[in-house]
Amino acid sequence: MIAAQIGVAAPCAAQTGLNSIIPSIPAVPVTNHAGCYGYAQGGARVTNPVGPQNINTYPASPDGALGQLTDPIVNQISRHLATVGGSFSGTELVTVLGGGNDVFMNLAALGAGLETPTQAVTAMGTAGAELAAYIKTQIVAKGATHVVVVNLPDVSQTPFAYSVDAQTQGLINTMVTTFNAQLASGLSGTNGVLLVDAYTQGRAQTANLAQYGITNATVPACDFTLMIFASSLVCSTSTLIAGDTSMYQFADTVHPTPYGYRLLAQYVAERMALNGWL
């Protein structure tokens, strides 16, 4: 949607591959694609290379058998710079959104007794500060002049969070707001950066569902009983729950539906227009 508004083709995936050990999901060789600049990867964190469903989380986490690459954002930036000669031209629109997978991995560490709640919150603050530093030193300082940074939506308002106790929900919110605070602080006053507040906008959507056309914000649109595992990654039109899910907010327990992503894209476009970038 954003690509269409600025008159360019949607970016293709810069890297594909899968280290799956699931018999019904064959492994795919890791391949870098010339001329493709979509670096986002499922499970990717800010700095740590081991994210959700990475093979290195298996067998402690059965979902690790999927073998997502989870190449972190810091590496994604480095790969782009290596591809284009070490700098941005200043004509690109650079979009950055991360931190969600750091939430899930820190929650997993907490559940395994490897972290305390305080350590989980601190780790999220560190991740937010690191992301801000990467944007300033490896994107803006390398010549980018139009960088849209979307902060972390409120993960405590997802089907995943609704399934846990109130204390854990509160912890999740604190983890998210700590990350966002460090990200905002680190980027404050940085020319060429537009920080989009998806956290506040997402909470507004949850509080006013009808206003945004959302018909359900608590139940995933995907039917997990029809899927290999409970992730929108393997969800399709043939694995949806009964009824009209076209305006549901969530596809699985944490990821938006196409409609949910459309709402985010519309908000980003609105903020870009107000900033004179559209």
C-alpha cells in the first residue's frame, strides 16, 4: 500500500530460506536475491540472531523445528549496506519496525526461569536503545533522508496476552513501553526520521473497534485445528474459522490480519503525509 502511494513496486524479499526439520515442511536453501530490498524476516529480533521458531530454540521449543532464519535487524542493515556500496543515496524510503520478537523471547526466558521480570524489562529497554543507535549510525549517518520508524504496538492487547494472567499482561505492557521509550529517546532530534506511534494508535483501535471497522479483536481468524502449528505463516483462506473474518484484527495470537496491516499502513501513510513525505 505504501509502495503504491509513492509510485514504486513493492519490495521483494532480499533473503529467503528455511532450516525446517518438519517432515511436511521441506527445508529451503538460504538465498540472497539481487535487486530485492525487503529485509524483514519472521522471528527476527533487533540484535540477537536467535528469535522465535529459530532452529537453535529446538527442542526446548518445539516450534523451533520450523527453522526460521530470524536474521536480526542489525544484520539486515549490514547486508543492505554491503549490497549498495556502503551508503544510502538519499532517495530511498527506509522503513523500520522491530522489537516484538524480543518481547516473546524474553517472555520465554522468564517462563523458563532464566530471567526475572526486571531483567526482561531491562532487556527490552536495551533492545530499544540498540535499535535507535543502529538507525542513527547505520542508516541516517549513511545517507538516508527519509526513515519511517514504527514503534512497537501494544502486545498486551493481543489474543496471546488475553490468554495469560493480569500480572503478566501488565509486565508485557511495561516491556513494550520501556522499549518504545528508549527508542524514542534515542531518536529524539534526529533529522530525517519520522517516528510513528503504532502503540497509541493500536490502543485507540482496540478502544473504538467500530470506528475502525474491526469486527473482532480477541479471536484469531485462523483455525489452528486445520494448521500444522498455530502461526499465520501457514494460514490461508482454506484454514480460516467459520464466518466472515475479513475485518478481524488478528490472524493468529499476535500477528494482524491483512485488514489489520492495512489499518497500520493507512496510519503510516497519514503520518507521512502530515510530515510532507507523501
